[in-house]
Amino acid sequence: MSDPTLPATIDTRPRSLSGDAWDDLRHSKIFWVSSGLALLILLMAFFPTLFTSANPADCTLSRQYAGPSGGALFGFDYQGCDVFARTIHGAGNSLWVGLLATLLAGVIGLFFGMAAGYFGGAVDAILSRGIDIVLGIPFLLGAVVFSGRLSGAGDDGVTAVTLTLGLLTWTSAARVMRSSVVAAKGQDYVAAARMLGASPARLMFRHILPNAFAPFIVVMALLLGANIAAEATLSFLGVGLKGDAISWGVQIAEAQKHARVAPAPLIWPSTFLAATVLAFIMLGDAVRDAFDPKLR
Amino acid sequence: MTDIKAQLDVLPGLDPRAPLLQVNDLHVEFRTRDGVAKAVNGASFWLNPGETLAILGESGCGKSVTAQAIMGILETPPGHITRGEIRYRGVDLLKVREAERRRVRANRVAMIFQDALSALNPVYTVGFQLAELFRVHRGASRADAKSRAIELLDQVRIPAAKSRINDYPHQFSGGMRQRVMIAMALALDPEVLIADEPTTALDVTVQAQIMGLLAELQRQRNMGLILITHDMGVVADVADRISVMYAGRIVEEAPVYDIYARPAHPYTRALLESIPRLDLKGQQLTAIRGLPPALTAIPAGCAFHPRCGYAKEPCRQDPAPPAYAVAPRRTARCHFFREVLGE
Amino acid sequence: MFRYIVRRLLQMILTFFGATFVVFALMFANQDDPVQALAGEKPVSASLREALTERYHLDEGLLSQYWYYMSNLLTGDLGESISGREIGTLLEDSWPVTVRLSLMALVIAAALALGAGVWSAIRRGSVFDNGILAFTLLLLALPIVVLAPVAQWIFGMELGWFPATASRNASFYALLLPALVLATTVVATQLRVTRTSVAENLRADYVRTARAKGLAPRRVIWVHVLRNSLIPLVTLIGVDLGVLMSGALVTEGVFNIPGVGSKLAQGIRTEDGPMVVGFVSVLVIVFLVMNLVVDLLYAALDPRIRYE
Ligand SMILES: Nc1ncnc2c1ncn2[C@@H]1O[C@H](COP(=O)(O)OP(=O)(O)OP(=O)(O)O)[C@@H](O)[C@H]1O
Ligand code: SF4
Ligand SMILES: [Mg+2]
């Protein structure tokens, strides 16, 4: 079984970072477009007030479904909240949760993958079975149980969702890491360094990790897109961000019920969410293409 | 079975008295991102029924590409036939419509590939892959096709053919797999068989068995056989004539005895000197110095001149040496063939 | 073949116990008050507390709790939900429509992936191929939480081409829009895998042999190349079943289809612990069994595995 959260297979043969890859990337339009988009979204997430001065929590029922006015470019929703302000501020939570969860998954994956690849044998076998077990639980089903269990009463769910996503999505990172390490271990220069008495730590950090870097980055970018989508899905189902937390998933869940009368509150967060996921998937794709030009 | 042959005979221009196969001035190039690779540059040769023609040359000189062009299975793009004729019984196959061309394949001209393991489809039984030929080309029934497949495996001497018919390629040994390939090529009684390095992937003892089998089947059926190889040792026993290929051209063509006795082209001579000989045991092998040219930049004049010990000024200038008639039925593309012959 | 099946079976059993234990432990382990955890944030009456404690043996150790739970589960006794309904009955009522929906989605996705994937691979670099690649990228970027409500709004409400909701006995047509939405969760990956695998196989030596045999291009592709290319696709379908289950959770909710997914979503919303754990455990079992079936299918397609 491979990881369902990743869009396509990833080749892990090492290709040096300094080589043609950067050159390819520099000339890739997709790379620049997706980086630009990602940067814009990051800006939105960390400095929402650059884009809107309205308070997203300021909702008045008297403005229910009111059309666009002033700074409220997208009008108002069922509860009379400013859709534009909420959408902009929604980026923060989505990205924050996505980044943290991906980081967590990356750290777990890095650690387990390295251990499995470097030690092989029993360690590898146990970790492989562990990965099988995680993948044996359909992602969202696992997430629903995890997230429901981890979130305490009255909290906004950020910690719970982050932990949930991190704990369920590290497998792809671990696999990529593992195969990079296995591949690097087989290389002559690593064998030579080992024979010359390089310590395991030195081997790992000087010789093996640099080769694993590119495929790892690809997985991280793709995973970030997937995790942002997953956060929205959990919030949509009511086990993600909750309470007063602003999130695209919560917005979509709310607006979906009233789409017939007021589509705008559904369309805008949907568009932003899709654009965000697209940016990171495209970024991952572009980097992978640069490092693995075999099948373009 | 006869009706298909009859149908094929309707190929316009087919002349039973014309030479079996004649390749004239064949040019093939590969247009890739890195430039145009001229893999075949005016290859010409002919083949008669019952005759074995060996095509000999270093790796990359265009032997397989020539074979694929004859079969009509070049990958296009990037491969393109830019000039030349491939006449089967007088009909230029390059001018025949694709549907008719397909009927020539396997029915009239068949091919054996080097690596039988990868050349056979891994997910179908050997029986299926053999029977397919009868079902597609002859419209045979399932049972009929199967019994013919068993017959064929018997003919190429695969033990217990009846039970092995349901086995997959990976269950056969290397030699047995090559026998299956041979059976497949001979299924529809072709008149021309092209064997592209049929024994390179096998051990020496098995090589001899397979070559023996090929020679025997060829004699029985009076087929024309084109044997592609870069192994001069194999050629001596089985070939009638030899065409030596260099950088996409036939540089020397001669009956096998003549070539071994007195090569007329410096390249042939170098090839001969590079085979280990029992009587010269212990002496150093003379490998040909230098490398074959890049096909994207073939030297002007005689393509061999950068590696040739006989090279003089005319060799470096276009046009390339023509096919000088060295003797009846014998040509060499070398300005100084007399010198090489030692005359 | 036998060894392959045995190995797969052993692996599956291990994964099965591992996965169900993880789900179970999360629900029950290390809680200050496991009864309260099962009931969410609702107040728990003394009688309910007693019933839950007895049902899940909450007064015993975790492993024996798990043991009782699994033996009940495997004998088909799923217990009652917090609201007092038989979980088994809830599941029985809801699975047929979910299976129909998922099968439709799977067939639609696989048919699209095969058709477009093969064509893309043959015409690599063409306008069609690039279009397909862009399209799959777009699909990958459209999470189902976006696609389901938006498709419902556009095609179900604004254009009115399809019913916006579907019932338990929904017709093929009523399920078509949700099935299409569900199919988008897996079609992009399937298509890309098909394309890559066909493209790789087209360059294989056996394709050259097939052409040398005078076979028509159509036969070369649909008989010789496809059978080889199906191998990775079939493996992927095992994973996709899990993705479809996840997708059904959202799709059924949005389109109001009373299937397993929407029941589960409802259980989540009402914080019905027993029901969520029951449903999830059953779905995990179904997923693993289906994956075993897929593995066998895989062996049927690839003789090299069968005889290993
Ligand atoms: N599909 C292809 N695309 C690009 N170039 C090709 C292709 N097939 C062959 N060539 C080029 O044509 C040249 C001749 O190849 P060919 O396979 O005919 O060599 P050969 O004489 O059969 O060598 P060998 O003894 O190694 O089989 C090669 O050097 C290669 O560069
Ligand atoms: S033509 Fe000149 S370079 Fe070519 S083979 Fe003869 S002597 Fe050598
Ligand atoms: Mg060759």
C-alpha cells in the first residue's frame, strides 16, 4: 500500500542539488507561479491586516446576505459576517495547522525513515509493519477518531488537528527517507567513507542526508497541500477547528447549507482553499520534475 | 494458410523471380532533443533464399536499427527513414500501406531478438504468445492454434512441449526462452529471418546449440537468414556472406571465406585481428584503437579515417569512398583496398 | 502462489490487530473518565454509565477490554449507540447505498483513468496529454470539501441537471453526481499512474516483439501493454478504497445520502463514541479485507508474483 495522501509516485534516486535541477527549476514557469502564489498565501496568513481591516468576528444578523460593500468585497454570510475578512483570516489557521502538522510528520518520518534505512533488519521490519498499520486505517476515519479524542472541551482544536494530521501522515516522508538512505548507503563514496572510519553521525549528516534532501522536500510540499485540505475536511465534519476559530472548512460547512440562497460565502473560501492546495501541489510537482526529468 | 500467402502475393509488383530481399541506400536518422543521430547512412545489401548473410560491426553501428527498418518496427518518432528502398521480391516495402506491411511481418519476414526474457511478454503464457500468431494472422480456432503452438515448440526441441505451453517466460531457462523466440518467428513460415544477436545473452554451450538449431531450421525451410552479431567467431561457421558495417554503412561485403582469408577494408582487418585465436595464445589482443564516431557528428570522407592506419589525404575529404568492386561479388569502401589486400 | 497468500494473510492479520487496537486504544485508553469520553460532552445518566461500563468492561484492563470488544465485533455484535439504537442495524440499513455509490465512483474513475491515461501515454507531449496533466493537477487541488458542495450548488441547484440530494433507494441517475464527485478523489492519481505505466511499457522490448509479429497497434496496446500496465493500477485501487471511504464521509453528508458515511458523520457530530468506534472498526476490517482481495487480483495479473 502506498500513501493515499500523495498524488503520484516519487522517484528517490539522488540527483545533486547543485546540478541541472536548479537550472531546470529556474526556467520552470510552474515553479515561479506556484512559489508566487504560495508566498501570497503565506503573507495572507501571517499579515491578514495587510489585506483587510475588518474584524472577521464582527457579525451582525441585520447584515445577513448583504451584498458587497466597502471593504467587504464578497458580501456577508448567513450570520452577517464579512465573507472577505473571514476568508482572509481563515488562511492563518489553515496554513498554521498545515505547516505544523507537516513539520511534525516530517520530523517523525525523517527519524523513522533514517533509522529503518540505516539499521535495516529488524528495525526496518518493525517500522514497515508500523507503517502498514497506520496505512491500514483509512485516513479520514483515523483522523476523525484521533481528532475527536485529542481535542479537549472548549479548546479551539488547533493542537488536536495538528497532532492528528502529523501522526497520520508521516508514512510517506518515512518511506522516501528510508529509500534515500538505502540508496545512498549503496553508493561507493559512502562505503569508502565508512571504510575510512567516518562515524555514523558524520556519514548520516555529511553523506546521506544531502542526497535525500530533494525527494524529501517534494514530499513535504505535496504533504503540506494535502494537510491543508485535510484540516478543512476535519473542520467541515466538525472535528477540526471549532468554537470561534476561523477556518475555511468551517466556513464551507456553514455556507453549504445555504448555498441555494447565498453562494458567495461558499464560493470564496472554496476558491482560496483550492488555490492554496494547488500552489503547494504545483510546487511539489515542479521540484519533482526538476529532479526527475525522466517522465515529463 | 495458403489463402493468406495468396493474399500476400497480391502485393502489387510482387515478382517471384526478383531477389528475396534487397536493401538499397538505406538512411535512418533519429531526431532527438540532442540533435539528429544518423544511425544508418546508405546501407545496401541483398539476400537470397537459403543463404545466410552475417552483418557484423561494433556496438552502435546501426545493425539493430537496420533490422528494425526492414521489419517496419522503428520507433517513429524519433526514428525516420529518410532515403532508400527495402525490396522484398521486388516490392519496395517502404511504399506499401501499413495494413499490408503488417501482413508481411511474421508471414514473410520475421525477427528474433537478443534478450528473449524482455522480448517476451511477461504476463502471458508462452502458448498464448505463440497461438496469437495463428489466431490473428490465420483466423485459427483456439484449439487449433494451441495444437500448432505445441507442434512448434516440439520443432525447436523444447522437452515436454505439451505441458510447457502453459508456462510463463520467466519459468524457462535462457536457452529455452530463445527457442521459444525462434518458434515464434518461424510460426508463419517466413522466407526471411532476421536474427539480431540471438545468442549474445547465453552461455557458450547454449550458444552453440541455438546456432545449430537455427542453421538446421534454415536449411529445412530454405529461408534467407540475416544474422546480426558483433562476434566474428560465431559468423565463421554459419554465414555464407558477410557485410561489415561501420557508422551506418556497409564498408565491406564478401563471401565468408574471402573475408577471413584476405580482408579488403582496414576496419574488417582490425576486427579480425581482435578475435582471440587459439594458435596465438598468450599474445596480446589487438583491440581497435579509438572509438566509433558520434552519430551526430560523423567525420567527413571515410568515417573510419580517424582510426585507420592506412589513412591518407583523400580519406579525409568528401565524398566518402564508393563501393569499389574488389572481385566479383565482393565490394569494399576503401580507397586503398589494394594496399590492404597486400597487392 | 501459496506462500504469497500466506505471507499476505499474516501481514493482514497483524495490520488488522494493530489498526483496530490503535482505534480502540484512542477511544478508551488513558481517559480520566472513559464513559464520559464515549458520550462526548453530554451529561451521562447513572444507568447509561452502568450500561457503558458493562458493555466495554471499563472496569478491567485495556487489553482485556480490547479482547472483549474484538470478540463481540468479530461475532457481529456491535452493541448499541448512545442513543440506544443497535449499531449493527444502523450499519445494515446504511451500507447498500454506500456500496453502490462507491462502486459507481470506482468504475467511473477507473474507466476515465484507463481511457485518458492510455491515450495520454500514446500521445505523450501532445495538447491532449498536457491538458490531461493540467486537469489532474486541478482535481488534486480540489479537496472534496470544496468539490462536493460546489458541484451540488452548480449542477444540482443552479443548473438543475441532477437531483441535489439522494435517498436510500436512490436511482442510478440520482447517485451519478455524488458518484462523480467521489470519483474525483481517486481519478487523478489513477490516471497519472496509468499514464506513467503505459508510457513505460510502450518502450518495453516485448512491445517491439508484438509489433514484429504483425499485430495491429490496437491489439499491441489493449492486449499486450495494458495487461502489464494494469498491475500498478490494481495495487492503487486497494489504497483508493480507503480514499473513497474518506470521501464518502463528506459526499454523503453533503448530498444527504443516508449511507455509512453520513451515519458516521452524524455519529461524529452527536459525539456518539460507541457508534463511531463501531463504524470505524468495521470499515477498517472491510478496507483490509478488500486490500487482501486486491493483492490476490494482483497476483492473478502478474505471474511473476504467482510463482515466486
Ligand atoms: N530509439 C532510439 N532513439 C534514439 N536513438 C536511437 C534509438 N535507437 C537507436 N538509436 C541510435 O542508433 C544507433 C545505432 O543503434 P543500433 O541499436 O542499431 O546499434 P547496434 O549496431 O545494434 O549495436 P549493438 O551491437 O549494441 O546492438 C545507436 O548508437 C543509437 O544512438
Ligand atoms: S578509405 Fe582511407 S581511411 Fe577509409 S578505410 Fe580506406 S584507407 Fe582507411
Ligand atoms: Mg543491436
